[in-house]
Amino acid sequence: MKVLLVGDIVGKTGRRMLKEALPRLREEYAIDMVVANGENAAGGNGITHEIMDDLLGSGVDVLTSGNHIFDKKEVFDFLDDVPALLRPLNLPPGTPGHGYVVTATNDIPVAVINVAGRAFMPFQYDDPLQGLDHVLSSLPSEVKVILVDFHAETTSEKIALGWYLDGRVSALVGTHTHVQTADERILPKGTAYITDLGMTGPCDSVIGVKSELVIQKMRTQMPVRFETATGPGQFGGLVVDVDPTNGKALSLHRIFYRE
Amino acid sequence: MKVLLVGDIVGKTGRRMLKEALPRLREEYAIDMVVANGENAAGGNGITHEIMDDLLGSGVDVLTSGNHIFDKKEVFDFLDDVPALLRPLNLPPGTPGHGYVVTATNDIPVAVINVAGRAFMPFQYDDPLQGLDHVLSSLPSEVKVILVDFHAETTSEKIALGWYLDGRVSALVGTHTHVQTADERILPKGTAYITDLGMTGPCDSVIGVKSELVIQKMRTQMPVRFETATGPGQFGGLVVDVDPTNGKALSLHRIFYRE
Amino acid sequence: MKVLLVGDIVGKTGRRMLKEALPRLREEYAIDMVVANGENAAGGNGITHEIMDDLLGSGVDVLTSGNHIFDKKEVFDFLDDVPALLRPLNLPPGTPGHGYVVTATNDIPVAVINVAGRAFMPFQYDDPLQGLDHVLSSLPSEVKVILVDFHAETTSEKIALGWYLDGRVSALVGTHTHVQTADERILPKGTAYITDLGMTGPCDSVIGVKSELVIQKMRTQMPVRFETATGPGQFGGLVVDVDPTNGKALSLHRIFYRE
Amino acid sequence: MKVLLVGDIVGKTGRRMLKEALPRLREEYAIDMVVANGENAAGGNGITHEIMDDLLGSGVDVLTSGNHIFDKKEVFDFLDDVPALLRPLNLPPGTPGHGYVVTATNDIPVAVINVAGRAFMPFQYDDPLQGLDHVLSSLPSEVKVILVDFHAETTSEKIALGWYLDGRVSALVGTHTHVQTADERILPKGTAYITDLGMTGPCDSVIGVKSELVIQKMRTQMPVRFETATGPGQFGGLVVDVDPTNGKALSLHRIFYRE
Ligand SMILES: [Fe+2]
Ligand SMILES: [Fe+2]
Ligand SMILES: [Fe+2]
Ligand SMILES: [Fe+2]
Ligand SMILES: [Fe+2]
Ligand SMILES: [Fe+2]
Ligand SMILES: [Fe+2]
Ligand SMILES: [Fe+2]
């Protein structure tokens, strides 16, 4: 089965890019399932019910997220009730929402897990290794296709998790840095890996924010109110072909383009 | 003129990959000049005189570096005397060595500047913007070709510096994360940009270190002595074609491959 | 001469505590001059013109600050014009306001310098050592009494600066952690030192913020909007007796009490 | 019962100061039990079996620790077997050693818990709140006297944990910053609290390290090999009188002096 994984969708431009890309990519790559990170979908910070509906209605099967998931307060009203919108797994017991979901595409069960890193992150997440070990050991044995969005800052934490999970999941894809990396590969035991899918959002920006505001903050070291950039967009994602009988990645194809 | 910029060379594998690649790439792309980051050239940490000679003798014109430049103590014996080995510019006055160099290739003057970022770095560097403004304003006006290695952790700091320098330098290339990014582009005013050139070193590793040791540290949260990985290598670099009359980037070509 | 140095004044409770304390302490210790950190004076974040006037009118001679100085936007309207309100010295050239001031008390010239640390701070400050060396070397030789507020997070950075400045300034007092330390001393060459003056503000709080909100954030790792606590207050300060003829500290007395 | 809690013992000077202080303080305050942090007891980094024996033989009943506990490799040989030497509780399952111990003094059961913070720490600890909740709920009901060493960097994390545990433990004392704070108090529900006990070690130093080396690192931003300072010492601790019938703190007395 062919899975398309999409990096952090940022604001209006990101949603537009996603909606333009999906029908085309679906046809071109015979995509069976789409997983996209929606933590910045609502104006750069968080996600609303309306935007979630829009994205799920556009063909996204599962939305993952990260440190921005709780930015829009209304998310607390529906996070528990929408299995298709994930928050990081490694939050304390009692946290609203779900860190993983088991869904099915063409009768093939698929688990999607969303987990956050600990190095240089704005929140203190629980150990991602313990969390993943626990979920992986609790999945029904018929779930062979397992997709992990690891929302983390450093390359070393992400690559190490790739090696840690090699052969245990179908794909481990990084998000959060908003820049796509060129290191996609299938690890020796069959796990598709990329350090970061990159942002789907406004390309003339600093990871989605108006460049002049980020430069102003760097130059002055004074508080600056960030605004999401407009203008032309970019799309970042990865297509992984997974063998549904054993969950191994068969091939992968990285996608990155600007308008 | 064609410049090849190479990311952090890690250990023996990195040096082997570099030396194998240079003659081939030089021919294939008609390279005029090579700049490579050597901060991890000596077994993963720092650089020795012997290794510096080996790299410069293999066709590297200028070696840049970063936070690891002072790891091998012998570097203090020669850093002042070797203009072709740079350390980050934005260190306090009195620091041994040089943060930039003006050299020439085929009678075309070329400035290479090495500067370090401040977000999440293991040392406290001075402001890179002030440092760069100062150097750029002091360069002779006949120096049109200017290449900057920005050794930094976060995507946002690197991209913001790209926009800050757009039109003022020929290329700004990131190093330090050891993972090549897929976002190379020529910015609107003519500066070639990539967030990270990626590592030239052992590809079955965590940014150069044996994977099992990094995983052990993540799993146990106990001190682990890191060792540089062996095995097959990878090469990461960027070829930029610069117009020597005005210093603008004309085209660029990203190079990444594994053995 | 007797100088009273007061730690971060937090909100309404902090201002009340300060105003109640000053007349009493002034009499008890024969205080000649008062320096207080006002970065949290306006509801916990920043300072307004009205609050600045209130504090200066209550007997504070010089207000220092820190990372919160620019939180209230109106500060940009007057920071350049009020020499008695300092912002950290080690900000880029062109930053509004002043990092130090030379004033006089009973015809004794006194320099007050405000400088920020670099370890674990929310902004990237320039090198405090270079900044201080520069200011100290530029002060007129008749300025013997020199007081430094070092706004920094870690004990090591603060203590190291104490040793660095020993004999060159009359007092180096830390601020920013909002907890008074018990390590006040006169260093061997005559500099009065304390790692942190502590907060003057609501004592039943977490460094000024309502405890339940900070606990909520720790427990949930979700964004929580912080509010300044109310209730009983505390006062934190240090009285230093300085020999005006040579600027050496003669004695010091730490003050900390809760209502 | 009277408990003496002692902050990080640093090197030879720290051990000397402790051994000189214990008999005197034991007599002066009628101490029933001594808990001391030994993470820096062996030359500044870690602890050896010999030094552990020396400290336990000198009258320390329980040794706590922190991020340096695994610095001396020999600790792995005995950490599992010595209930009186604790490592942080909130490490992954399978970590050698124990995060808490239930002992008895004069037939009064006493629990000592060692837990580490997460803000700005050199390792990634699990959630201290979950860890503490779990241990506290598992202690036998006859254990009323509960002492917690919270090894953490920031004042806010420590104070927040104080409020979180108020009424549930007899004392929460901070360690790790090596500077004693002056904020000791009994919280409203009966928990004795101090943000940091401070270092027991060489007082003319930067948190135990030779000052000139720390300054050198700050000035140069180059790697410097740290060495533990020698010279006169300081002692930092807190005496808490706990009601053994209900575990509430009755009074407390902070101790800090230099040679
Ligand atoms: Fe994001
Ligand atoms: Fe994120
Ligand atoms: Fe490197
Ligand atoms: Fe580096
Ligand atoms: Fe403050
Ligand atoms: Fe502050
Ligand atoms: Fe310590
Ligand atoms: Fe520690």
C-alpha cells in the first residue's frame, strides 16, 4: 500500500498547497492513505474544528501534531472525540486526546503513532522510547503497517529513534523543523526513514513566519509578535510503499516543490 | 566560477569519501574551488595538523569549522598561521585563528566566512549579524564572491540569516546538524542558500556516532562514551555557480549519495 | 556610603512591599542610595511610565531590569529619555535605552550597570565580559563606586562574574531567579557579592506567578496563561556599605522577610 | 525527630567540612538522622565505594545524588546493593540503583526520595510529578516522615514542586545549583521547604570548580578542563524538626558558614 506522509501544514497557504497537491499526487502515486501534520494549520498555531474538518474532508486520513496542538483552546472540545487527530503520545496520563490510532485502509489495518522528542523542545515530554515500546507491544498482531510521526528538534534524536525502531515500524518520519531533509532511506530491517518531511506552507518565510519579523527579533533581541507569511507556497512530503503482509517499506519517494 | 561546498567531514570515513569524490566531482562539475567543513575530521572531534594537510592536499581550498574546532589541543599551535583553516568569526577578540579569509581562484578574489549560531549551541557565540555586517563592510570592493558557512542548530536561525544576507553574499550554507536538507535555492536577490549541507562521513550512524551508543544514552540517560562509526560512507555537498562579476549565484546543484 | 539593592519587584504586591520597606530601611540602615530591579513591576511583565514614576518617586534612585524590560510596548516611548531606568547593557548597538548610568549621591559619583547573562536565558545577549570591560574602562576615574546588577539564570555564570569583577566594582548582585541566595560575601579584593537578591513580591507563589497555574503547566505540559499571584508579600535586598574613596565594600547586610 | 539535610558535597574539601561539622551539629541540634547529597563527593564528579563508605561511616544515614551519580564507573558495581545511596527516581525502568529508601531512626520509619528536575538539566528525566505520586501512594501508611531531595536547576520548578507536595511530605529540599537559598520556610500544610541547600565544598570557587578555569571558559568560549578547587570550605544544610506522629515539619533552621 502507498502512504503519503505530509509535513507541518502552516496556515492558509499550507492548506491551499495540500488541497491542490492531494488529488494530483493521489493519482500520480496511487496513494492509499494520507497522514499529515496539522499542528500549525490554523494561522500557524494549532488547529480548529473547522480546519480539521476541511483537512480531513480534503483527503487526509490521519492528522498528527506536536507542541502546537493545544494552541487553539477549542481543541479541548473535540480532541477526545476525534480519533483521526493525534497529539503527542508521550504526555502525562489524563491528557486529552490520543497519541495513536488504529485505522484501516482497504481492509488493511494501519497504526499511526505521534510522538514528541525531548531535546530542545518547548515542553517536557515523557520518554518517547518507553512510550513507543508500550504502544508497539500493545498493538494487535494483525497490525503490520505502522507509521510514526516523530516531532522533534535535533537530527540526532530523530536518527537514533529511526535505528531504534528499524524493523518494528513501517515508517518513521520526522516533523517540527519545517525544513525537509534529503536523507530519506529504507533502513536495513525495513523501516522507511526521513529526518524531517519539511513544511507545507509559505516558502518565502522563516519556517512559516514573515522573515522580516524573525530577523528583527534576531537583530534586536526584543520581543516581536510573529505573523504567518503569505505568498507562494511549498509542499513537503514522502510517499512510502509498504508491504501490507509484513509492514516492511518497499520503496520511498520524497516530494518537495515550491510554487 | 563553480564552487563546491562540503558539509562536516566526520572521521576517517568522511576523509575517504571526500578524497574519492573530489576528482570525480571536479571533473563532472568543472569545480574551481572547494570549501569543506573540517570540525569533525579527526576521529569525529576537531582537526590535527596532519589531517588538515591531508585535506588541503586533496584539493580543499578552505576548511571551515564550528564548535569542535578547539577539540584537539594541537590546533592552537597552527591555527594562527594557517589562513585556510577557519574558526567561527563570532568569538571574542583575541581568539586564536581567523573567522574569514580572502583568497583567490583563477585571479578571482573570494572571501570565505565561517560564523556560528546562538540557538541551542554548546558555546556562547557573539552576535553573528553584527559580526557579519562588520566583515562584509570591511571587505575590499573587488571581492564579489563571498561564501558563508553558518554553523548552527536551528532551521529558523539559518533561514533567517539567509534572508538577512540575501544579495550581500554569493552563498550561505548551513552546517552542524550533519543532515542534508532538501531546501537549496537561490534567494530573490541572488544568494545561494541551503539549511544544511549534511555530513560527509559514516552513513550507518547517528550523525557520525555509533548508533547503538546514542540509543543507549537515550534509553538509559546515563553518560555514554561516544565513538565514531565505521562502515559505508555518505557524501554531502552543494555546487554553486557564481557570476564573478557581481557575486550573484547563477545556479546550484545539491549532491548527496551513500556508498 | 550605604546602598540598598533590591531584587525583582513583582507586580502590585512587590511595589507595595517596596514602598512600605524603603522609609523604614532608609532610617534603620542610613541608606544613601537605592537601586531596584523593576523588570516585573507592571503586573509581572515589564514596566510602564506610571509605575516607573511611582517607584522613582518612592525613593528608588536607579531602576535596573532584565529580559522583561520590553514587555510593555510603551517603554519604547521613554526608555531613551530616562537615564534612571536601565536595560541590559549587552544588547546590540542601536537598542533603545541605556545599559548603565553615572549618577551622584551626596556628591559621590556612582555608576550603576545592568548586564544580562547568557546561559539558559530567553534572549541571546552579547558577551557580558566584553561589555563590562568596555564600560569599566570608559568610566571617568573619579567614579569609584560601581554597582552591577547581573540578570542571569545560573549560579555558575553569576559566581564566575563575581570573581571576574572582584576589585573592579563595589558590588555585583544577581537578579532574575526571584529567590534570594544566602551566599552574600565580600570577595577578597573588595567586591560585595550575592548570587541573587531574590524577589520583592507575592510570597505564596512560584517566583511571582500563581502556584496552581505553574503546577498545572508542569503536570499537563500544555500551554497555561500565567497570572501574577496576590496575597502576602516578601522583600529581598542587600545593604552594602561602600567606601567612597576607593569603591571597596566595607560590609554588607542581607535582608529577607515575608509578611 | 531532628533531620539534618546537607547539600552537594564537593570533593575532598566537602568531605572534610562534612566530617568536621557532623559531630558538632549532631550535638548542637540533637540530630537524629542525616541525609546528604553525594553526587560530587569524588573529586567533584560522582562517588566511589571508598568515599561512600567514608561518608556513611561518618554519620550520614542516606546519601542522595543527581546528574553526576554515574560519573564514576565503579558505581555500577554496588549501586544496586546499597539502599543508602540513592540515584534520581525518575530514570527509566531498569536503571541500576534505587530512587528512594525506607529506613528507620529510633524505630521511626523514614522515607527518603531522590528525584531530578527537567528544566535545563543535562539528562532527560521522566516526569518527577508522576514519579513522586507513584512512590508516595505506594509507601506503607505507617511511614509518616518523608524527605525529598529535588535535584533541579530552576527556582520555578523547585518552588512549584514544593507547593505540589505541601502536606504530603515532611521536607522538600533542593540541590544541584550549589548555592544555598535564603527562602527556607514551612509551607501552609506542613512541608519544610528550601530551594537549594547549597554546596558543602570549597568556598573560593565557582560551584566547586577553580574560578579561573570557569572564567577562562566564559571569556574564550573554548573547551576548558575543569578542576575542583582547593582551599577553605563552606558548609550548607538545613535542620528540620519533624513530628513523627504525622510527618509535619515543626520548625527548621538553615545552616551556612564558611571557614
Ligand atoms: Fe510545526
Ligand atoms: Fe512543532
Ligand atoms: Fe559537525
Ligand atoms: Fe558542530
Ligand atoms: Fe524577574
Ligand atoms: Fe528576568
Ligand atoms: Fe552537584
Ligand atoms: Fe547536579
